[in-house]
Amino acid sequence: MEDIDRYFCNGISVDNVIFGFDEDRLNVLLIKRGIDPFKGKWALPGALVKPEEHIDTAVARVLKQLTGLEDVYLNQVGTFGAPDRHPDGRVITIAYYSLINIRNYSVTPTSFANQSQWHPIEKVQELAFDHNMILDVCLNNLRKELRNKPIGFNLLPQKFTLTQLQSLYEGILNRKLDKRNFRKKVINMKLLVDLDQYQEGVAHRPAKLYSFDEARYHQLVEEGISFELKESKNSKPIRQASTFSQLSSI
Amino acid sequence: MEDIDRYFCNGISVDNVIFGFDEDRLNVLLIKRGIDPFKGKWALPGALVKPEEHIDTAVARVLKQLTGLEDVYLNQVGTFGAPDRHPDGRVITIAYYSLINIRNYSVTPTSFANQSQWHPIEKVQELAFDHNMILDVCLNNLRKELRNKPIGFNLLPQKFTLTQLQSLYEGILNRKLDKRNFRKKVINMKLLVDLDQYQEGVAHRPAKLYSFDEARYHQLVEEGISFELKESKNSKPIRQASTFSQLSSI
DNA sequence: CCAAAAGTGTTGTTAGTACACCCATGG
DNA sequence: CCATGGGTGTACTAACAACACTTTTGG
């Protein structure tokens, strides 16, 4: 193995796929790049890992820099290492995703970004680098996780209605679910706390408000759940994916 | 971001966790390192990614160099990036696991290794670098995958008995399963082909031989399966894990 | 009184679990 | 004839799927 130094000239970056939920659609946070390469293009928020920095530390740092958020659920999804994926040199990137509540957050563009913005997932167009591929992989991953862990609750306000919870699941999974079966299922999980409060000021029968039980939540994250409800009749996608978000995965 | 070059001095390696199955135990392939650092220690077979090499190509290359195998099921599990994990400099490593049939394979140590050997999983001792952690994460991953995909068939000979298949599952999951329920389940998967052949020369009733249906296999890999058989009574581990293989995961 | 969303129960089906005895062969 | 592992069926339970009408509120 001659010329060992040639093996030590790689950059390492982390990219964050930050999902947020708003009304009934799943969004992803993108930045508009303020510098080359891909200046002016939308991209996932990410940055190079510093020398001597642990990659898990780096991703938390980047997330904090871009969103101000700490202590969020962060999940390493995969590493992307095509030799030409970055035009300025060899940079492999480690992708993470996280879920945040879109309302607890305010955008803080960095020097690399001149704009940060939520984008509905099905409207995402061509992104910088290989970020469309990364996004697709993370989205697949999110959907898989949603079936095995009670995540998704991260995306709701403190107090929520069962209908909001259901449309969150429908939004992420992109399919309709049966109302009665959905309710039966989530109530049986014993994860919800009935607050004995109701919506106010709505032009229909007001819905009961729930929050969820932190302790039980963490227990279920550990144990895993199985969330496999189907609505066979309407199992077609609610919305079509855009040209660039085609869930190709790998 | 002053001194950009300091960001481009990282090494990237791939490490392979190669599982093999033999009789009724799960094994992992380790090499004894022939060079420093950790000379003489057992380690996962891995190597640096070449400049201009795709990481997925690199892992296949390393696997081929070490085992002669091609076209095996290779699964990226995660990336490990503690800054001090390699004593000679910053090297992050991308871990993959694969499953092979222990009999189709012959060991070919490289210049870095003076010995390659199968180790029963529960006897693995302290390994070089952070390889114990990587092994634990891969083992967890294998067990998770085993419940969701019909992998594990990779580990059996072409023709096998249902008892062999069951002890494979028991060996990987490290728990006893109920014979009748196990058979009911796998036969319902319609994955097995009854060869109408029988074992010969055994000192007991000869078992029927099966192979499995390639097309159906690939279909099930796509669709995913749910393999959740329990034997509640005997749900204690068959074997205790060794000191260093403690499934800490992360 | 109308529009809009909330809320609620039953029945059939499928998948999982527990469990114990007889069978075919080689030595 | 005995030791060894191969092979089989049934009853109970839990989870899921299908499906339609009544309730409460604001305007």
C-alpha cells in the first residue's frame, strides 16, 4: 500500500433530514445554499465534521446551529460515499434524520445558507449533491420506523386530537386509514392520556384532547410496537410523489 | 472556515462482519492482525477505502480479497466515527454485515492478516479497535433482519431439513422455538420446495430435504415478513454471551 | 336547520400459542 | 429392541379488517 497519505485526504460531512409536520403534510427542512458548489440550490442542512470531532457530536452541532434544537431524536440512516458526489473533492457523508414539531422551531440560516424553509415532501425538486437520494432513503426509513416505534408523536402539539394523530400517520404513510380501527389501536397502546378537555371554537362537535404518557412512550420505544393498520380499499397513495422524490431507495 | 485542508485528512475504512453458520452455532469471521496497530489481536476483516473508490465497491473488494466470495448479501449497518478509534489518525469506518454458508468458503489471509478463523459468536473476546462494539451492533441488526426478511437461508446448504432450518433460527436468535409452530410457519410462507428426497445413513428416521424457491425468496425480501415465533416457556437464552459480546448496542 | 367533523361496536377472519405422542431408521 | 431425531393436529386466544350511523357544535 504505497503512498499512504493518499488514503487520508477525505472529507466527512453529516447531513440532516429534518422532518416536520404541519396540518396534514409532512415537510422537510431545506436550506438554499449561499456558496458554491450548488450555490442557489436547495440542499439538506449539513456540514463538514471537524477534525477531532465525533460524528455524533457533529450532527448535533449542525442541527443546533441550523435550528437551535437540542436533545431531539436523531437517527443515523446511512453513509453515502460515491467518489464524485462532491465536486470539490472526496467527501463522504453520513445522513441522519430527525423529527421535530414544526411550531417549536425558528429558522436560523448560517453563512452557508441564505434561506431555510420547510418544503412539503411531495414538492421537493432537484436538490444539491446526491441529496434527493439521501432524502428518499430517510423517508423510507421514517416510514419503517413509524411502524415499529411510537415516533410521530414528536410531531404533534402537546395537546392533540385523535384526528390530528391519525392525519399525521396518514400524511407520513401517504395512505388513508380506517377511523375506528385506528382509534381502537392507539387506545389499546395505552400511550394516550385523556385530558378531559375539548377543542373550542370549532364549527362542529369539539374533539377530545389527549397528550401522551412520557414513561409509557419511552417504554414503547424500547419494546417496539407493530403498527400495521391497513385500509385496503383506499390503499392508493393520497398524493403523488413529485418527479424527484420517487422513493427509489437503494 | 479557516484552513480547509484540515478537514480533508480523514481515512475511511470498511469493516465486514461476516456471519457463518455451522451445525448449530453462529460464527463470525475474524482475522488475526499481522501488522500494527493491534498486531496479533483478532479483528474484523476490513481495509481502507481507496481514493476514488466507491464505498460499496470497497466493501465488496475487501470481502472478495478475504474470502473469495462475490455477490453476497451485504448490508450497511452504520458508521463509527469516534475521533480516537484508530490510534494512527482519524479513520472513520463503515460497517457492513453479510451472511455466508460456512462450507462454500475457504480462508485467504491477506498481508495484513496472518490468520483467518471462524469464531463462535459467544466466544469472541476483546477485539482490535472498536470492533466489539461494531460486532454487537451488527448482531443486533442481524437478529432484527431475521425477523423481517427470509435471510438465514443463505447460511444453509442447498438441500436442508426443517430441523436444520430451525436450529439456524434458534442459533441466531439464541432461543428455543416450538417445533410444530415453527414448521407451520415456514410452510405457510410457501418459500420451501419439497424435494421428495430424504436424508440417508442417519441413525434415526430420515428427514425430508427441502430447498427454497429463489423467486419467492426475492419476493419475500421485497415484501418483508414477520417472523415472531416465541417459545415463552424456554425463552431464556440458550447460551450465555461472553464477556465482550454483551449486545450493548448504542 | 344545515354543514362539518367527532364519536362509537359488532362480526368474521387470520395468525399465533400451547401442548404430547407415534414413526422410521441404524446399530 | 432401543436410542435418536422426524414428524404430525387441535383447541384457545388475540389482533386485525370491514363496515354506517348518531352526536355536537357554529353559523
